[in-house]
Amino acid sequence: MYESLVNFVDYCNCITIVASRVNELRERRTLDDEGIRELLESDDESLAEELFRHAREVAVGQFGPVVWLRALIEWSNVCRNDCYYCGIRRSNRALPRYSLTRDEILSCCDQAWRLGLRTFVLQGGENPPAAEKLAETVAEMRASWPEAAISLSLGELPGETYALLRRSGANRYLLRHETAKPALYARLHPAGMRLENRLACLHHLRALGFKTGMGMMVGSPYQTTDDLIADIRLMEEFRPEMIGLGPFIPQHDTPFRDIPAGSASTTLRLYAILRLMLPQAWIPATTALATLRPDGRTAGILAGANVIMPNFTPASRRSAYALYEGKARPGAEAAETLNQLKQELDTIGYHV
Ligand code: SAM
């Protein structure tokens, strides 16, 4: 009897300490490593709910109960890299390779614009010569939709190609850093790919005037809580305008095919922690999260995310942009089901 009372008091103390961490993070917009570890690792789901509540209050305070839609156009799956986790890696011979034509890209943009989306996101494998050519299409997009935001996610490119794309009218660039730890970076990528190059690209992009996004997968192989804390510190210092993060999900044609997927709960906690640290950031509730958990989009928004990226890639190409298992499954992220997405958001009190 006495022992269970002591355990209960310990439990209450622990909850009080972690709850005060959430308040401290919200007020000071930072928290020490131990505090972040507790928020990430606590197995008390009611505490996670408390963290999410604070994060969404901050998001709604900044933006209102609004979710921003970005039209995702998966431009090409041709990639020179061989990242061990990624289904479109160069060594995957099972994948039919494609690149959308200029006409296809403009038609995707047109469809998205007519449906009310005002940001186009061109994402694709890393392919510097093709990225340079893509600048012509970016210039056409800029001329046709002067008020649109044009966001790119094309990997590491030469500085002059970034400058050309910027001059052509692109104004945002997402390049996930993938991990802030060089040793972990080396376990996720083949020799020749280096974290310092990636970080140099991010600084260069920002100097060119791009609004810049970074981020990582959650639960990628070998990743520890210390690694996630290092990621948080890196973003706290760099202060990206956008943060792209979602769970790792294995893909059957990659070396990491047998590694279990990352945790949806940890992903949501990271959205919330980063919202409290960087209240103005654009944080998408990612497709990877929605792949892992059917209510991933709304759960993400309720944890402080504020962006959803419906997929406007032509349906015939989607299965070939197979970053991870289950990604091509038709769902509410597809343009055809935009209304369903709006209804889902309506049920949680948000609108686009
Ligand atoms: N080539 C560009 C780049 O490197 O930034 C953009 C395309 S890349 C496929 C986009 C992102 O997909 C990567 O930054 C990575 O975090 C994510 N990704 C790749 N494989 C994944 C997997 N198996 N599970 C979850 N996310 C994955």
C-alpha cells in the first residue's frame, strides 16, 4: 500500500515536471536538452496532448485556424544520388524513370491554381543538368502566375544553378539536412555525400534570397533521441522559414527495406516542439505521416503543423515516385479529393 502510494506520488511529480517543461518552452521559445528529451520520450500520452494543445494555440495565434495548401508536383524521379533510405535512389533498377514535360508541369500548375492553390512545389531527384533546364519552365510559371509562390526541392545543385532558378522566379527552396550529425549522415548516405555540403547549400540558398526549408526523417535507421535533439538545435540556430519532417518509412528496393518505420507520435511531438520554438515557421503535416496513420494530416495540424501539400502529380506518374512503401496509395492528399480534405479540416475547426 505504502509502496504504491510512493509510486503514485513519483508519477505525479514526473507529470508536473514535464508539464512545466511545456510552459517553459512556450514562454522562452527554447528548452534545455533534458527538457526536450522528456517531451520526446515521455510515455504519458496526456502530456503529449498538453504539448499539442500549446503548439496549436501558438499556431492559431499566429495564423488563425488556417491551413495553407501547397500543390506538390513530383517533377522527376531521375536521381544521381544513392541515399540508402530512398526508393528513387540511382541503384533502384526496378523503377521506371520519368521527368514531366514543360506542358505537363504547366498543366499541373493550372489545375492547382484553378482549385485555389497559390503555391507550387516542384520536387524531384537530384539531377543538375535537368534542373538547369527546368529554369525555363520556372520562368514560364512565374510569367503565367506572377502572384504564386514557386517552391523547389531539387537537392544539392551548383551555386550558379540555384542563382539561375532564383532569377527565373523561384522564391522558396526545401533541402532537408536529413541529420545534424556527420556520423549518422555517413550511415544514411554513400561516401561522397557530405553533411557539410548540404549545410553550405542551405546557407547559399538563403544568401540568394530563397525562403529556406530544412528537416529530417523521424526514426531513420540508427537515429537516437540525441540525434533528434541535435536536429532541433540546428534548426533553432538556422531558423528555417519552412520545416519538412516526417517519419522514415521503408521501401522494398532499398538497403533499409527491413528497418521498421519511424514513430508517428514522435513526429507529432517534433511538430509541436518546433512550433513552440519557431512560431512563424511553415510546417507541413507530411504525406509520410498520413501514409503511416490515416488521420495523419489532421493529427499533424492539431499538433501545430500549418501546411498540407496535396499531390498534383499526374496520376499516371505517382506510383513511380516511390520514395517509400504505401506512398502512392490514393488518399486525401490527391487533388481529386481536395474537398474531402477540406471536410476533414472542417471537422477539427480549421479551413484553408
Ligand atoms: N532530391 C531532393 C532532395 O534531396 O532534397 C528532393 C527529393 S527527396 C526524395 C525528398 C525527401 O524525401 C528527402 O529529403 C527524404 O527526407 C525523404 N525521403 C526519402 N526516402 C524516404 C523514406 N524512405 N521515408 C521517408 N521519407 C523519405
